[in-house]
Amino acid sequence: MSKRGNGYGTETRVNILKKVKVGTNWNLYPAVVEPNGKLRDKVRVRGKVELHPEGYYYIEWWQDGRKREQIKDRAEVVDRARRKALELEANRAGIETVQGNGNGRGPAVAEAVASYLKDMEPPQREPRTYQAYKHCLEVFTNNCAKKFIQDVKREDVLAFIRKLYELGCGPRTAYNRAVIVSQLLKANGITKLLHNRDWPEYVEPIRPMYEDEEIQALFKACDADERVLYLSYLLTGLRDKEVRHLAWRDIDFRTHVVRVTRKPLYGFKPKNKEEREVPVPDSLIAGLKKYKASKKPNPDGLVFPNESGRPDKRHEFKLKRIAFHAKLNCGQCVSKHGNKCSEGPYCSKFFLHKFRHTFATRNLQDYVCDIKTLQNWMGHKDLASTMIYLKAVRNKDVMARVNSSELAALAV
């Protein structure tokens, strides 16, 4: 849906106006929508932007003549304009809709989903996140028995969850997708449909980590460049995409920290939209210095580019290949495509995110930092995500007490 002025669409344009007092007269003027889609009480008066906190907002559209609707809540204005534009487009295409201020049933489910996804489009959300939302809400739309979003009830969401199980989703996936649908409903004023017992139950697994023997064997099988690459994963706790987009300017050789910063050239931004820095040991700094001296400068300053100088997406495949050649595969797992790790680089025990799990668990276990500091290093939005790693912490003092207990003595 293209924009024109402060409205939405072209033939189905919806304008956002505000009635304000200029001099002694009250008149409607075009409202100024900020780049982030918010309204800040600014209007355009005879070509000049002025701040007017007084008055009310209106949306204006053309449907058998000019129509206007007053919106008292400023937070709802932009969304109402967008929905009205979608409604006009749907009507033009012959799709039946009902106005939100008509009989109270609100927009159709498909219209509400389209409006919600519009706010999720990149760069607002990562492309992969947007596609996940889009797929989930398409399943909900195609299987929802109700036509209008305001008619959706608890049984409709429960039916959606059952459908997810029928499609082969596990409890964790069903839970996550039920959250997405709940967010859609909340955006349309519908809350608290599900009871606590309605939510899919799943077991939160202990995050796997590499054992010392695995790490030593893996790095022994690496060449010099591979060793620096995977040590960077292990000793920074960075995510795959963060390492791929790591630039030399992100490494402070003086203070021994590695930073995660946005890279507009590649459309990369840190998860949760927060840049951060992680302290790293002298050994990694020394390895990175030696590695840098052996390489030709990358035009974009990337630390670990591919042969074309772009971010390398094959780090995990290379890791699995190293593990296979080093005869570290478990020999038992089979990939979802039917590839056996006994026959090639497909072992599920070796993956990049496992370095991150190892980094987090060992830093807690070795008392390197407290849980709050680790949260900052990991770039977690909430502390609960970091506390998961406490499950795998093996406190040596505790083990000593366990082994010396009277209960343990009974097994001797």
C-alpha cells in the first residue's frame, strides 16, 4: 500500500487531519506523521510545521463523497487510517468488510491480519521473523471459523492450537505460534482469551554445551584460520549472524573487547536493537592480531568474509565438515533430509549456537561474571533467557559435597 501525503493508498487514500486553533479559528490541517509512524501533535499550517497539542484527530477518505471520522485516542489514529485504507481496497476488490464503528464487529480476520503484518514488515522486523509471523497468521486465517476479528473466542484459538498439532508442530512451536495469534488479538483489543491450562506445555531443555575433550579435539583438527574463527564463537558468545557481520572496527585491541554493532550496508542490526560489547581474553586478541596480519584487507572491513568478500553463511557447514574429518561424529543421528552423520558432515552434536551455550554456562560455572552481567554480554532482552543457563552449571564445590555425603557412602 503506497503512501501519498499523510494518507495511505492512492485511489483509496486516507488522510490524517487534526482540528486545531490557529489565531481565533478552529480548522482542520494535515497531521505530520513521524518516520516511525507516530503522531507528535504536529500539523502543517500553510506549508509550515507547527506544534498544536490542542484539538482532535480525524481520518478522511472518499467513498461516495468525502467522509470523516473523529479519533479521540491519538495512539489509534495511524492504525485506524491504515485499516480504513485496507477496508477501501478490499471493498474495491469486492471483498465484504464491516466498519469498526458500525456494528462493533470490527474488521474481517484477513483484514486484521494484513494490517498487523504491515507493521511487521522489514526493516521493522527481521525478514525471517516476518516470514514466521506471516506463515503462522496465514494458518490461523485459513482455519478460523469466524469471519470478523471481534468474533474470535477462546474455542477458536484452541482449535488453532489443535490444528498446529495436526500439522506436526511440537508443543514449543505450538506455544510460540499461539503467542503470535494472541499478539494479533491484543492489537485488536481482544485479551485474556486463553486460561493458563490452555497453553501448550513443553519441557525447557538444558542447553547443550561442548565438553573440554570435544573442544580440544575440534580445534586440533582446525587449520590456523578455522581455529581463530571458532575460538571467536567460543570466547565471545556471539550469535552466528553477529560473527558473520563482525568488522575489524568492532574489535578494540587496546581494551580487549568485541562489540556488536549495526551494519547498514548489509541490513544487519543487533537482536533486540541494542549494541553491546563483550570482554575477551588476551589469547583471542593475540590470535585475531596474527590472523589480521595474514589477510588482505576486506573492502567492508569484515573479519571473516567468504571468498567474495561478503558475510560467510557457511560457518556451520564448515564446522560439521571439520568434525566429520576429525572422526568426532556420534554416528547415530540422521538429519531431517535423511542424511546420516555416520556417512558425512551432518552430526547434530556440532552446531554454532552450541558455542554460545558453552560460553554462557562456563562463565557462570567459573564465576567469571554474575547473571546480570552475562545477560548484557549475551544481548538478552530479559533475564529469564539468561537464567536458563543456570540449569547446566556444574558447581565443583557442590559435587565435592555430594560425593562426600553419607548418602553417597551407601553406594560404596
